Amino acid sequence: MKNLFNTLLAGVVALMFIGCEDAGKEKIEGQLATPEFTCTVDANTIMVSWEAVEGAAYYEITLSNKATEKTDKTVHRFEDLEYNTEYTVKLQAIATDESKNSQVASQKVKTEELLSFQYREWYPKNGAAASAISNNGRWVVGGNDRAGFVLDLSKDEMVEFAGAEFSDVADDGTAVGASFENNADGNAALLVGDKMVEIDLSSIAVKHGMSCCTGITPDATYIVGWFWEYDEANSYFAQQYGSVIPFCYDVLKDRVTVPTEGERIYNENAATAIKAVAPDRTLLGYQQSQGIHSIVWADENTPYEYVLFEYNDSYEPVFSLGDTQNLFSQSGRYIYGKATDFVNGQAVIPAAYDRETKELYTFTGGSVTAMSDQGIVFINDAPYYLGTTSYVVDITKGEPYEQVPFEEWIFDTHKVDIASFHPSTDETDGDSIYLEAIIMIGVSEDGTKFLGITNTNQGWMTLVVDINGQPTPQQ
């Protein structure tokens, strides 16, 4: 923090110096007048116009870090710029005698936000499937088979990455996941600029193999994940957690830690991992031992507790909220995914758990694949990534729960028609490119943007529905 303060102070002093220097300049006799110009923004285009300067041979105009251009006109157009981006326009009148050139006039101008449509879809060339949407609804990341992407919805720009997969993304676009550059099995890493930076786990691991970051707080200051310890006999943490060990990384402190172990029901531990982190740094993970059981750490220094785990007098599991894919809703209020009924043949049940009211909600289908803080639940009716269309349940309406296909729910509730953009997947529809119907996998914190995926004969498709967007034109 001290270094940051010193940096800011130095910047202020530098600006003061520049300001004083400019103020102290006197106009040279015969120097051209400083041009006065206006900027007009249309989407991602900036139109610059100005009054002719008497005596000017031509003008030099510059847009931020782009090359300076020369013109003898009094209007200039910058096209195909980044959306929602601030630029600096500089204009100077040039005289025949360069010593008489005018002073440089400067203005800051920002392009408009990209017009968002209610329905948009993308087909990453590298075959990556979407995995998460940021809480603020701006960023989407994905990963599949050592390939990933980062999508900026505010600019409709997708950047694909080879040798990287992304699991989660913060509100500033910081993505986390795994890099495969130095390890074919993957090393925990975060995206800094356009480069994957691996997290150094040497302080907590003896000899680790694969590792992965699975979650990041919206403010991008705290990251969680797991690593596989190959030398269990000499690893202190492997004695606690098993071969798979959870870790936390405090970005500001550049510190890696292993969260405090809780009281475990079974002595043996095949694996313990962190799957997600809430904005307040509450940790959600799972313990794999005689089933899979969800666990929560209030913070990294507080022992974990089982979320909902019932067992009989013989310590045989009866019912457990637990799955390797269970996640938090945006604020961390809900845990959603799967539960297991061990009494009835280890039946898998789609489930959501309210951490505030301690209430468990169960449904029919495969699993809860997404959930909003507003109590909207998305369920697929087959195992994850193999199912058909998502069904929607609004738990705030109470039982009996009504399961409505997503296309119907989004139209009835928000008047967004996406059915025409997603043809029938009936086997008789040979012209359809869709191999499966959509599965919703993410929701923005305000409940206005919905992230989905589906498989097609062109590979994975990512789709986003924005209820505040403009009606999407038919193609």
C-alpha cells in the first residue's frame, strides 16, 4: 500500500509540474493559433472537426497511441475503434516554418457502449465451452481440452487462448484456471494482460502434479483452487486432506495458504478441493470419502464444516449435499448442484441450499446447473454437459415447483423471444445444426444476463441472453 501511495504521489507531482510548465509557456511571435475542435461520437466512430487556422499549411492529428496523421482538411474520422473506450485526440496546426507550429490541442473522448442484443451467440474456433460469467455480467470465460477464451460482452470481443483453460472470472476481466505451457496436466494460473501467470505452490507442496484455479472473488483479490500432491508420505497437508489439497491465494499479499482442516467424519480422505469462493471470501469445497460431501470454510483460518450431511449410528452416509460441480450463487447465499440419497441406491437429486434460512430445495432432473441470488434455479434433465434443455424453477413462488423450459420462461417472464434462434432438436429436423438443446450455466448478479452452452455440429456454442438488450434482428 505504501508503494502504491508513493506512486500516486509521484504522479500528482508530475502532473503539477506539467501543468506549471504549460502555464509558463509564452506564445511565440507569429505562432499559429491553437486549433479549437469538437468531437462527435457515433457508436465506435469519432468524428473530429475544427475551424481552419489562418496560416496553417496542414494539420497533424493523433488518436491516443496511434500513428500521427497529416491532413489539409478541417475534418477527420476515426473508425472501427474499441467500444466503451476512452481515447485522447490531439490536434496541431503546422506552419511552413515549423518554429511557428501551434500548440497541441487535446481532448478526451469516449466511444459508446456496444449495442447489446437480447440474444447473442459465439462459436469459439478452438472448441472451448463457456464455464462462467462475471458477477457484473461483462465477462464470460471458457475452457475445454487445453483451449480457452475470454469474452468481453461490453465490446463483443472474444480472445481465444491455446494452452489455457479458464474456470472463473472477476469483474475486471481477470480470469483464472490452468496453464498447460509447462505441464501437460495443467498448472494453476491467472491471466495477467494476455499472458497466463502460474501460481507458485512450492511453499505448500512437496511434489505436486496437476493444479488448477477454480474461483476468484469479484474484486480479483482472492483466488482459490486445488493441487495434486504426488509425495503424500512427506506432505503435511496430504496427511490432512488426501492426495488432492485445497489452496487459497491472496493476490495483494502474494501469499499462498492451505485452509484450516475441519473435523472429518471418516479417517480416510481421497481428495478435498475448493470449488468456489464468495465475495466475502467464504470458501466452498467438497470432501471425497464414502461419497462426495460439500464443505464450507467461513474463511481460510476457520475449520471447514459439512453443509448438509446425515449419517446413521454406524456412520454410514444417509443423505448428503455434495458434488464436485456444486457452486455458490453470486453472493454466496445459495449452494446449488446435486445431493445424494444414499438410502435409495445413491440416487442423485438436483438441489439448492439456502445458507441463510438453512432450507434445502430438491427437484427432479439431473442437476442444478445455475442459480441466481433472486431464487431462480436452472435444471438440466440429464448429467451435466449431456442433457437437453434447461428447465427453470422460481423457488420464491413456493411449492409445488413448476418446471418451465428456459425458452418459455424467458418469454413469459421477460418478453424475450429466443425460440426462433434455436431450432427444434427433433430427430426429424435434419437441417438443424444443434445436437443438443441449451444448458444454462451462469447468471449475472443482478439477474439480467444468462449464460448458456450447447453442442452443435460446429462445436460448442456459447450464448448469452440479456433481458435489457435490444430485440435481436432475425438472420
